Amino acid sequence: MGGFAVDLQDEFQKTVLAPEGRMDLARAGLLVSRLAYPDLDEPALMAQLDDLGARLRAKVSGLRGAVAIARAMGRLLCKEDGFRGNSKDYYDPDNSYLNCVLERRTGIPITLSLLYMEVGRRAGLDVRGIGMPGHFLVGVYEKEERIFLDPFYSGTVLNEKECRRRAAVQHQGALVWNSRFLEPSEEKAMIVRLLRNLRAIYGNLGDVARSLQALEWIIALAPDAATEYKTRGFLSVSLGAFESAVKDLEKYIALQPDAPDALYVQATIDRLTRTRTTLH
């Protein structure tokens, strides 16, 4: 199911299942891009990241302190190279593909953050992804200092208080702040979040095949993600793949036996089982 090449899935799993801290995050992002752009020129795209990293290294040479380094990064990537958030067409799937971000200079918070991280690493900096609820940032670390950058909004430099204020505005005061929101995200969690964005976007567009592709890779990374099994199960129902649907819905019930919709899902399993028996 999913329709993509087995060797691509194998490459993806080898890349993203590397030990934490050893994943090639740029390559993982480009492998996700190959779901839509199978013939992308990976060496050329990696060379672009290398060039940006070399330029940033020159910019930060001699600078001291996380704030100065973060400002230099924002100036290079936003002011000089034009990377920015795509607020006009936020839900364009291409915003989630790293190759398109590099080519069009626009994206969503998580792909722009991935770009900042990979450019920063190539410049020898400690730059980490920060998965705040509903918005992605990067953290720049220098000795005992930590400061944050918002790649979506012009590479703005933020301290913790400003991050908290922005979160309150975004969630209209409904979010109970927790300092752990500013802890670095695991690289694997970043790729899962990227794939979930794509799954939601393609779901809204009615593109079942690509939704399934994203779901398969999410489940490969997060095999206990109960909701993904349910989503894939009901997508399979819409395609008439009842056997696959039953397996996924049963997995959902096994992982979430007390889920609010457990009775409905079980009734669906029973109905599909009867249908399969009748068809046989």
C-alpha cells in the first residue's frame, strides 16, 4: 500500500532509524521530498546547504554569544537569501518538501527550522529544533547561553519570555505554559511531525494515495501511534481494502482499548469482517 518504491522506504528507514544525534536530518528531509519528487537532484541540493553553511561560518567567525550568532544566522538566511514563511499559501504541500524550500525560498515553520539547523550545523554551530505546540522554532546554543530564532517570521530572535508571550497569543490564552515546550525535539520526532503535516494536508485535498504514503512512514517511525492506525484503517475502507483496514483498526483498539470511539471502531471491524466473509 502507498505506491512508492520499496527501496525508497528502505532508504528512509535506514536514515531515520539511526541513533539519536546521528541521523542525517537533511537527507531524511529530502527522502520525504522524494514522495512527491522522486527524481530530485540530492547532491545539488546538499551542495546548496553546504554553500549556505560555509557562508554562515564566515559570518559568525569571531562572534561571541548566542544572540550575536542567532542574529547573524537570521540576517544571512532571511535578509540576504530570502528564506521566509509562506503565509499566503500555508497549506501548499510543497512547503513541507525541503527541495522546494531550497528552490522557492519559502516554507512552513518546521521545514524552515530544518533548513536553519542543517545550515547551522555545517557552520559548526549548535542549532536544535524546538517543537513548541503549534509552532516550530530553532534554538541556538553557545556555551551556557540559549536563544531562539523564528525562521517563519523573518528569523526573529526571541528569548524565553517572548516565546511564552507568542504562544499565549497563538493559542488565545488557552495553552498552559510549560518550560519543557522549549526543550529540543528529537530528530525522529521532527520527521514524524513533518509527515503528519503532509498527511493532514493531503487528507484535506482528498489525495488518499499520498496520505497513505505519509501514514506508512509515520507508523514506521512511531509504531505505537494509535491514531495513525485508525486513520490508515478508514482510508483503507474508502479504497475497499477491507483486510488491511481490519488489521489497522484492530491495532488501534489494542493500543487504545479505552478510546472514546472504541465501540464505533469495533462495530466497524465487525461490519468489515462480515463483509469479507460474504465476499469470500
